[in-house]
Amino acid sequence: MTNIKICGIRNNQLFHALKDVEVDCFGFVFAASKRQVTAEVAASLIAEIRSEFTAPPKCVGVFRNQPEAELLAVLSAVPLDIAQLHGDETPELCANIRRTFNIPVMKAFSLQDGSSSIDIIHAAKPYVGSIDLMLIDTHDPTYGGGSGKTFRWEVIDDIKAWCASVDIPLYVAGGLQPDNVAQLLQHHKPYGVDVSSGVETAGEKDLLKIITFVERVRAYDYGT
């Protein structure tokens, strides 16, 4: 089954409607972003998710180049299931987070114009043994990711093969939306998909788009 992460959750308006939708992870953005939330808001939302969902989705905190003290303070205050690091965080910091908070770490690598699979693999190699999951996304010059644009998917297969060789599951983000996610899965079959702007309308999460996105992923998974 493909793991589905809906990123950029900021309020509880969709929670009741999503209780019966097969979403695996909710992402909370603590990095500078139009989807940024505070530690207090995220902790409240996570408590609500865990009290209301029969099988709560995992809650992922997204960080990018924050001062280490700030990052560790958020991790201490918010009961996250996974830490996603989307900037220049070192392997040592990743290992420290795993050790201190006993949670998996997902490291994101952004593809710029001209980036090759070799470039991404070279960047990821030092993190082997320090991370549990890997994400590839389209580079955004302002926020690092979350651009809403796809990258050249032909690089995915080599990266996925390398990830398999070091036992690190691979997520794909970057411009995914209901109309293209099935094509991604049919041709490249990543472990997981990560979507944010592709299930929004006018900058807000759109219930119909989320449901359609999930239905198309699960239709692929079940071969229907």
C-alpha cells in the first residue's frame, strides 16, 4: 500500500470528514511557510486527532534550517511521530533527534533544474544510518519545497533503487495532485506520496481534492 501524507494541516475543519479516508500521515509545517503553525496549535490539533480517530494518522513535523535550539524546543513541546527535515540539517543532527526523541527522521532532498539522480544519491549517502525515511521534492528558492511544481520524474527510479539498497523508504513530493498521482504510481511506485498545494483551493485544503487524491492512490493500490 502506498503511504499517503497530507501536508500543511493548520486547523481541524477537515478532521471529522477525513476519519474514514485512508490517510497515513498529516504534516504540520513549523518552517517559514504560508502553511506554518505554532507549536501550541500543532500540539492541540495532534491531541484532537489522537482522541477522535480510531486509527490516528501519524503526525509529521516539517522543519527547515531552524536554529537547533528552536527545533529541539518544538520537538520537546509537540508529540510528533516523525520529524521531517527539509533543509541543510546535518547527519549528526538527524541522529541526535532520533536518539533524543526516539522518533523516525525523514530527510528531504530538493531537485533543482538540472539535478540528476547521481546528485541526490551523493547528497543522501552521508545520512545513511542517521535517517529512517527519505523524500525528494522540487526545489523552491524561497521555502525549499512546497513549490507545487513537478520535477523530472525519470530520476526517481535510480534514487528509489539506491534507497532500497540501504533500506530507506522513498517518498515523492512536488506538484502532485489528483490528476497526476496515478501516473506517478504506475511508472515509478514510490513507497509514499506527499501532497500539499495539490489538494488546495485558494490556499486552503479542499476536502473534495483530498478525497479524490486518496481514491486515486488507493485505486492504483487495489488495481481497480
